[in-house]
Amino acid sequence: MGQMDRDNCEILKVSKFRKAASEVYTTIEGKHNIHALIDFDITETRKMMKQYFKKTGEKLSFSAFIINCVGKAVSDNKRVHALRKTSRKLVVFNEVDIATVVERKIDGESYPIPHIIRSVDKRPLKEIHNEIRKAQVAQEIIDDYQNMVNFYLKLPRLLRLFYRNRVLKNPKVQKHYAGSVLITSVGITALNGGWGIPYAGHPLVITIGGIEKKPKVIKDKIEIRECLNVTLTFDHDNLDGAPAARFTAELKEYIENGYELKEMNI
């Protein structure tokens, strides 16, 4: 207590989950990422989602909608989620596994727990929506996460080093445990705007920022539109600007035009 009184601070214990995450972060040091800070006009998309709620009484997950759009755009531009196998070889998977983050409480403290949604490009929006809703309440997602962290931390230090530098860098292992695409949120929607810059380990990371009203030119007239700020992060070791730009343009079209929402009779 003497030290705490003098320094006027509180000493907190680092959780085992944070310890494991900090060690795994070392595997992504030295990556050459490029970031694109853009915004998507989601005015019409949000209208469609509100209409769906009025019609069915069910509120569609906006995260599920974004995941669905990303899965489709990645499926059409597979190079953006390629994983490096060796200095001369890339692995390009045909199916798109997307990691998202679900906030859950463990021992009274909130943790961002990763959840992998498999074969996103082959699944409808409603199915993705249902899986996210289940992940937000299911106990097994917490149990699986705890078991994985406990297994890792029980390994001797040298074995953990080998696991990080060899096992986790295998493309098939990466895709199984972490997906080939990460969609995360900086949780600042309520702050009326803003972008986030991620510490990226995936070949493609979508960071959802805030929603804010901005002036846009629509049919030669200035209108106030609702815009979603998004950061797209690409692994520059795997691709150049042209394929990244094509992916971005396609993703913009899907998000702004309410991909699959129109097909749900909205």
C-alpha cells in the first residue's frame, strides 16, 4: 500500500487472455500494410434495414450485413485474402472465412472474443445474422476461447515460441484458427465519426469506424447523407494497389446498394 499511496495509482494484474494476445501479436511484426481510409454512403441501406424491421419486427445485424458484403467482394477478388506460405508462394483459398469480434464477459470483465464465420461467400445474410446472434449469447464460444488460451499458456516458453513462429504461420492453421479476413470495430459509432488504424495480422482487415452525416453530391445536388467510416488494411507483400482498388470499388457497390437486402423483399 505504501507504494500505491506515494504514486497515487492502482496496480492491476494482466489477465491471461491479454498475456496470450500480447505474445501472439509478435507474429505480425514487420508486416508491410497499406491503409485506405474511406467512407460508404449507407443512407439507402439503413432505410432498407428499417423497412425490414417494420415489416418483420426483427432488427437485422448491421455487422452481419457488412460481413456478407465483404464475403461477396472477397470471393470476387480472392487475391486480397491470400496468405503467405513461403517467400515465393502464396496460398489463395477458395472459401472465405471471416473473423469477427464478439464482446463477452468472463469473470465479470468484458473481453473481445474472436469468432470465425465459415464460408461466408456461400451463405445468405439471414444465416450469418443468426450465427452472430447465437455467438453473442452462447456459452460454448467462451468455453472454447478459454480452453484455447489455457492450452497455449500451459506450453513451455520455448514451445510457445515455436508454436507462434512455425505453427501459427502455416496458412491452413491461420485460416482455421483466425480466418483469412478480420472485421473489427473501434466502437466509436456514438462519437459521430472517426476511423481506426488496426494492428493487422490478417491479409485483409476491415475496421468499422463511426457513422456521421456528410454532404454528398447526388445527381448534381448536394445532400446530407449518412456515411460509414471504414479503414481497409491490405498486406502489401501479397498484392499491389490495383487489385486492392478493384476490391474496394466492388465492396463500396455492395454496401451502398444494400446487397441482398433487396432480395429479401424489402
